[in-house]
Amino acid sequence: GQSLEQPSEVTAVEGAIVQINCTYQTSGFYGLSWYQQHDGGAPTFLSYNALDGLEETGRFSSFLSRSDSYGYLLLQELQMKDSASYFCAVRALGGKLIFGQGTELSVKP
Amino acid sequence: ETGVTQSPTHLIKTRGQQVTLRCSSQSGHNTVSWYQQALGQGPQFIFQYYREEENGRGNFPPRFSGLQFPNYSSELNVNALELDDSALYLCASSLMEATEAFFGQGTRLTVV
């Protein structure tokens, strides 16, 4: 089967750093993506890891370990606008995305 | 703004009816995928179209069908609606080998 596990909720304060973990079990793995979704709107792409290691894009970084079937999204210098749902998604054959259940991040003042 | 537009934004249908949802892909994108997102859940892959041909399907029954047109716009059709079909339906466009998919705002379907 195919499954992804990520925490359902995370709470942090403004200015802090938060890490959202994702473990996966899928066939046909091509890479791990992260998407942000505000209040049921359009998911927006944050990052993608095809190879092991860390990818950094501004305040957001993403890490992948293929041998451990594990990745994480690191958000630094948290802002109130970062409050949203974050989804890890395995990119499978043909580019289809298999999403996790999502992590709701609440940023408090 | 991703350039992917979906219509309608909201829709209410009765159980047993049929519905057609539409998606206009971002310019230049040849691949469109449809996802169903129930409240509080992650998007679930329905199917993907590449150059007007179905190119992968998730675990959805045949009453979920689709089309992709020569201009790469797309439709999702659902027959014999069930209450559990109530969800946000998302369309995503991309290039076939691209790592980033661009999502529309979705159509919120309510089946009563």
C-alpha cells in the first residue's frame, strides 16, 4: 500500500523554528514534495527533494533521507501568515502526487 | 495566482445527479491532474491526463471520468452522485516531467 504519516497539528510562536516530519511507504518513489494550503484554498508548492539532503528556499528548508523513507520541512523565523496546513506528498510515476493527511500549523504571537 | 482556474467555485447537487467540473490549465502546461479533498484530509489523486489521454488513475470508481481538450483544459465528470462525494475538487496543471504542480482554487461540491 501507499501511506504517508505526518503530525496532525503543530503550534509555535512567532519568530520560532518548527519542523514538520513526514514518513512514507510507497512504491514508485520519485521524490518528496511539500505544499502549503490556507483555509481550503489552492495548495501551493514549497519545495521538492529527489535526492538525499537539504534543500533551502528562503525561510523554508526541506530534507530527505530515501534510505529512511523520511523527510521534513523546516520553517524558520515563523510569521503569523505561516499559519496553514502543510502537506508532504510523494511524487510517483507519471508525476502524480500522493498526499499525506496534512499538518495544521498554528503560529501564536 | 497560479493561472489555473476552476469553475464553478461552489456547487450543490442532489444524490443521484451528475456533475461536470471544469479546469483551465496554466498556459503551456500539457498535463492536468484532478484531486478530491475531503474536509480535514489530504488531496486524493483521481486521475491524470497528458495530451488528451488518461495517464494514470487513482482508486476511484468508473463513475468518475474526465476529458482533456486540445487546448489542455479539462473536465471532471461524476455520475450517480453520492453523499460521500461532497468534497473540494482540485485541478493541478504541470508539464509532464516537472516537479511542481500548480493548483486551482478548487470547486466545493456539496451533495445533499
